[in-house]
Amino acid sequence: MGDNYRPVIFVRNEEQRKIAESSKLKLAESGMYNRPIVTAIEPATNFWPAENFHQQFYKKNPKKYKIIEKSRQRYLAFQHLQGRIRLGLKGLTKKH
């Protein structure tokens, strides 16, 4: 995928870092995903807008955008359902 597309949260101060770390930890502990949360948390530095052909992608490429968005929604729904099933199975195996 390359460094340009890696998941990252950029923070501007310690408060934002704490919020990001807490959110990342809660998600990791939720059992929703069976892989580690690899989103990096890094200090915000200089920011440059993307090249013009990347700007307003959804307006310039509405058909492609709809396909991407529909795929993303299906993936998120699948991940959510998978997490709920895992949590439900964990609850069924607990000894009372």
C-alpha cells in the first residue's frame, strides 16, 4: 500500500495524543477485530494539499466513488457483524 496510504492519526498536542491513544486502546480491547490496530499516532507537521486530480474525487468520479463507498459500507458492516458474533460467542463460553 505504501507510506502515502497508511492509517495514521496526526495530533497537535498531548491532549489529542491521549484521546487518540485511549480510542485506539478501546477499539483494540473491544474484540471487534481479530488483528492488531496498526494506526500510528504521530505529531502533526507541515501539511500539503493533494494534487489537483485528487481533489473533489467524489464530484469528478461519481460512479467510481459510489462503488468505493458501497464497498466500504459492506466492509464496515461485515467487520461490525463479525465483532458482534465474536463477542456473542465469548459470552456463550463463559462459565457461570
